[in-house]
Amino acid sequence: MSIDYRQSGVDIDAGNEAVRRIKTIARGTYTSGVLAGVGSFGGLFALDPTVSDPVLVASADGVGTKLKVAFMAGVHDTIGVDLVNHCVNDILVQGARPIFFLDYLATGRLSPSVAEQIVRGIAAACRENACALLGGETAEMPGFYADGEYDVAGFIVGLVSRSRIVDGRGIVAGDALVALPSSGLHTNGYSLARAIAFDRLQLTVDSRVDQLGDTVGAALLRPHRSYLRVIGPLLERDWIKGMAHITGGGITENLPRVLPEGRAFSIDRASWTVPPLFRWLQRAGDLDDAEMMRAFNMGVGMILVCARDRAPDLLGALHAAQEPAWLLGEVT
């Protein structure tokens, strides 16, 4: 008896249906630079001719084990938002604005409806960040992923004029650190958070925690925010010397990545109130402060470095944009 591709676990018809849905969603993100998008073997994008001495900035990332929470909750649209916004922030710290995005979705058994939810989240975030969803790949890999599970990765390309690159080379001792709040765990620390919430406390995604004012699932799935809307308009003012996106490793390991050799930093732990989610995780997990600062962002999603005398201007502009930023510390 012969065996076909469907019987081996790969449903080409389901794949075609997923691509059909994705094409329609992706078209809603196209910008003037898109020459050919989803459906071609490669996406084509024309650079903005008004950008002088253009430099491309690229990054790739995933969502980590936050996916496990999405599987448990059956919520898949916010994962796409997480993916795009994380990548946007990673190139924003070098002064780049996103121009196009590609995604890679791999699963054991393809569900067109789940794929559509994920891509709808990706497309929504792309539109919010004025970034075209140019293409991607959907791979059905039976026997490699468990039923109902998938992995997703994102690839972003941005553009910046060479003279506008933010690289931290001008940072000196005495410069100010300005913090912008996170919206939650963003996309890091989930292996530890899941171990505390689901293994140690034996909670479910539907368990309501009074201290959080929400269910565990909703609190953990709160989307990773993009900082492009508030930081983008400030890039032309030459106030910002460096930026750190606070992801895996927390403030402890991410801020040093933008500081020149011989520079360190001092932060005022009393300058902000750590959000309830992190305090709850620390108590429930019996974690010390050092572990918390390395595993989680602790409510700080982005740090900007500027000259001390520019800090009032920078904070004023951020507050005018309804961004609750604050003075976090200084470069030493």
C-alpha cells in the first residue's frame, strides 16, 4: 500500500490555506517600499532615497518559553506582537527605524486558524511600527514538535543614516540614565516564571491572583511593548548617546553592552516602584535581589543615556508624549 505526504504528517492543503490567509493579512502592512512580498521566492524592498548615507541594521529573535504559556491559555495573537516589538526595540537602540519584517513559524501539525492568529498579531505590530511584513516561512514538521505546539522567530531590517547611528561611543562618566517602563515580563524570564507559577504554586493560567489584579495567564501574556513611537521623534535631536533594551539578563547584563570600556553605572533602586508581578514572583520563588535583576526587567524596559544637562529636556519630551520616564541613575 502506498503512503502519501498527508499520511506521513504533512498536509499540503492546510499549508496552502495558511498561506492564503497570511497573504491577505500581510498586504495590509505593505509600505511604499514593497516591490514584491508574500508569495514570491524572495521579498523585494526599495530603500527610501531620501535617507542619506543609508545603513541597514538587522536583528533576529524569538519569544522563548512564553510560547508555553500561550499554548496553555490557547491565546496566540499576542505572540506575534511580542515577536515584532522585541525585534523593533533591538534595532531602535542603534537609531534604526524598521522597514521590513519576516517570520518563521514551525509546527508539528499545521492549524491554519492558529497560524492566522499568530500572523494577525505580527501584522498588527508591523502596522503599528510602520514596518512591512515582507515574507516568511511556515514549516510543518511532524514528529519534531508535539501536537498543538510551535516555535516562531522574527527577522527585522531597519534603516538609519550613518551620521545618526547611536553607538554609545560618546558616553562619559556623569551621563544620566533615563528609564522607560516595561509592560510586564516582555519576552524574558519565562522559564523561571513558569517554574514558580505552575510548578511551585501549582496554579493554572486561569488562576486569579489578587496581587496581580488578573489571572496568571493574562499577567504573563501581557505583550512586549515597542518604544519606537516615543523614542523615534527624539532621535533627530541628538540628545541620546546610547540605549539599552532590557531583555534577557536584565539591567545587570544589558546596560553594560552600550557602555564604552572603562565605564560602569550606578542606579537608584528607590527611583521606581517595582511592579506587582515581579514582587509576587520574588516572594513566591524566594529569590534574592541579584537573581531578580538578572532574570527579569523589573519594570524597566528601555534605558536611555544622555548628558546630565540634557536629562531635563529628554524627560520633558518623554512626559509630553505621555511616557512616564524617570531618572534611573548615572554612568560612572
